[in-house]
Amino acid sequence: MNIQIRKFYYGDIPEDTAQVGSNHSTTNENAWPLWEVFIRSKQGLDHKHAGSLHAADAAMAIENARDVYTRRQEGVSIWVIESKHVHASNPDDAEMFYEPASDKIYRHPTFYDLPDELKHM
């Protein structure tokens, strides 16, 4: 018996949208796709990831996101994106992926002397 164990990380997008461990049988063919929800709490602020939900289409995802994530008038804008369209870097590749930036010291102004008057630089 060959068993594969995959490590999951916070924020991973599940590859299988079937409800694992549910009492009713759901297959990928008839399951609603998973959507990621982003909410902007006030004008001028960034959208923040609020969570995930299942919906049949984008319009339903926005309506469900409104009902689930903005019940107390927390948001002024909602974005939804189908989870299968989100691509993320692998945490195991972080050293290779981000390390080249440390070779470019000109991008990090650590060798400048700043006057004491500059408090928030």
C-alpha cells in the first residue's frame, strides 16, 4: 500500500472541493466550487481575505459573502475569486524564491545615515 502524505499550510487552497468526512455523498461533478472572499472594511483601505465559501457562480458567491462576512456592516466592497484560479508560492521554496533579493543591497537603504529629525522613515 502506497500512502502519500501532503503537508498543508495555512492558506492552502484545497485541491479537492468534495466535502471530506460529510455524512452525505458529494462528488466533484456536482459540488459547488470554492470561492475566496475579500472584504474592504472602509474606503481607502485594502481588501483583506475574509474566508472561503461554496457557491454555484460569482453572483451567488457575492451574495453569500455579503450575508456571511458583512452581517454587521463591516464592509464597503466585496471581491470573490474562484479558488482554482488562485496560485501561491510553496513555503518549501521560500529560500530559493526570496533569497536573490538579499544579493541586491542597493534595494535596501541600510547604509544611509539619516538625520535624527526623520522619525518615521
